[in-house]
Amino acid sequence: MYEKVLVAIDHSDVSEHALAAARELARLSQGEAWVLHVREREVIPRMGLVPTESDAEAAEQVKAAAAALADAGVTVHAELTDALFGQAAQVIVETARQHEVGVIVMGSRGRSDLAGLILGSTAHKVIHLADRPVLVVRLTQPEHPAKTAATGVFPMPRSRRTLM
């Protein structure tokens, strides 16, 4: 199984489900998990790099996610890093390489392929850049379950919005 798991989190509801999936993978393998939050910063002329969230907000999210994994008996490492807006996928993949994790776990809002292509889904980018398995957790039910299973995207029911 996967002895090292990296879970990428953000402020979306699906992050809770990604965290739960990572927790179960780490528990099954008696491995360890890295919680990663990439804080994106936008470049605005005459202002420089502007964060999309406060330092305290980002740190609290990582701390809470790490605590949830630790409370479940998982050895956990927490990491908060910055990236330019649109570069989160590259940072996620590079962090996975640095820590030699076996699988990357992350959430997806469940946009269609077309919307993901146009809007630049971070999950889509990670899947294409990663040199290791990526487990994508979604909140919405897919239109074609066979297609979903073949791509490694596993939906979570909407009713399970809290950590297990």
C-alpha cells in the first residue's frame, strides 16, 4: 500500500473528504501523511505579490487538518507554502517528489472536463504533471461512473460533509 501520503488541502468542502481519504490510506498502511496547503499569491501591478488569504487563516487550516490526522493515530507532517497564482499544481507535485510520497490525495469541485480545461483545475494539472498516483475525491456524482473509475476519481456522497 502507500506508506507515505500527501494530501493537498484548500478551503473547499471537498478538502474534508480528501483529508478523510488520506487518513484512511495512511492508517491502512500504518504510514505517514503530509498535509500541504499552497497559499497562492496574485501579482498586481504596483502592489507586488498579494495573498489570496491571510497568514493566520492558512496556518489555522493546516494546523486543524494535521490535528485531525494526529487524533486518528496517523504520523503527520504539516506544510504551508506560497506560490504564484496558477502554480499550485507544480508545487504539489514537487512537494510529493521531495518527500517521496506514494500517492497524492486531493479534492476536486467536480467541474466538467470542459470547465476544468477552461478554468484550469488544479486537480487536472496535478494529474498531468505527477509521476505517481493521484487520488481525486469529488463531492458530486459523475455522469458516467465507468469513466470516473477508470480515471481514478472517486466521488464521495454529499451527505458525508464531516470528517469521519
